[in-house]
Amino acid sequence: MEGKADLHMHTIHSDGTLTPGELVRRGKSAGLTTISITDHDNVGGIDEAKAIGDELDVDVIAGVELSAAVNEQDIHILGYFVDTKNQDLLDHLAFFRYERKKRAERIVDKLNNLKVPLKLESVLEQAGNGSVGRPHIANALLEEGLTETYNEAFLKYIGFGKPAYEKKYRVSPEAAIRLISSAGGLSFIAHPGNSLDEKVILELINEGVDGIEVIHPSHSPERTAYYNGIVNEYFLLASGGSDFHGGKKNDHEVFGKYYITEVQVDIMRRRLQRA
């Protein structure tokens, strides 16, 4: 039977709810043979995931997800096979996490000015040792009874254009691609079907991105076919995964259903060997 590889997952080291070990075990139960932990601005969960993966015969690819922007448009770049001990990568990720915390402080200040009595400590408690983000703020608002649902936090306060929204720190796509490459990895445009038009995708290809996340829950069959066409036309690599966060985003149903084949993973490995 052909192996299944889900190369887009998040743990408690960013905005997921499962530990790396729990995620690997769940992947094994779902029939996955390869996974990639792609936490936002954080590779802290990779060693634990690899150790459990070795026990369960699940291959764990070291990954990361970075935020970038073109003309104020959010772009996410996935990095695979990165060296998690690369000091330049670690220094940059530490800086990105620092900026995430400063953003959370600004959002909490805005909420307080709106007479929403949320404390920063509650948000940081949600994040633990992981990269803090808006999902942690939404969880804190919900747990303290300041919103009725997780989604209401975004719709009423912290979503784009809402009164407590704050832009995150973002680098240029070129810088993100270069950082991943310098750490020995391959770079991929994450879930382009969410917002990116062909012009932006072509700009990223010209800047040296290695591939596109073709398989993603947000992509329709037509979008998937479209991105496969771009991959083939420009001799890029194809990736895919569930973008699983552990359930708080109502994503239990996607686990194990969005994946690429082990053959496609092998193609990635061969591309790295030729680099």
C-alpha cells in the first residue's frame, strides 16, 4: 500500500492543541507514514516528534511555517527538511516569536481600551512555550467568558479589520525563502487558494520558491488541479497536508484525509540531494 504523507501540522509549540508526541501517535493511528511538524516560527517540537516517530515507524520531517507579505497581502511559506540546529534559523525564529509577543501585547491593550478586561498573562498561559498568536487570544477570551465562541473573538474583536486587530511582523517572501534555504530546507507556498492570485504566485516562483502546497482543505478539486498545472509547468515540487491544529478550529474531520504520496516525498529528497 502506498504510504501517506501529511506535511502540514501544528502542535502546542505554536497554535495547535496536541503535543508533538500526541500528534505523531494520532498520525500513526490514521495510517500516515510521514508527517511534518510545521509550527509557526518554531522548531521546538521536532526532536520530541522524531523520537516518537522512530518508535512508531513514522517518518518526521522537520518543518516550519513563516509569515511573509507582498503589498500588505499575507503569504505563508512552509519550510521542509530544515536543520533545526542551524543558529541563523534559530536566531531569526526567536526574533519572530518576540515580535509575536509584542503584537499580542498591542492587541490586549486595544481590547482593554474597548473595555474588554483581558490580561496578557491569560494569553501567554494559553501559548505556554509556543509561539503566541491570535488563536491563543481567542481561547483566552472564550475561557474567561469575554466571548461566547472562539469564532466570535475574531468576528467581533481580533479578525482583520476589527477594532482590536494588529498586523503581525512579516518578512519579505524572498527573505523567508532565503532563510529556509540557508538552513538546508525546501520552501513551499502554503495554501495559495486562500488568497493568492497567479501574479503573486509567479513572483514567488521567480524569487526561488521550491514548490506549492497543492493539497489543502481549503482547495477545491478545481484549485488543486490548477496548482498541479503550475507545478508541472514550472518544474516545481508539490506538497500537501491537513493544516491540522488539534480540533479547536473544528478540524478533526480533516485529519488523515489530506496528504501526498511517499513518491512525492522522495522527489523532494532527490531535489535536496541535487542542490
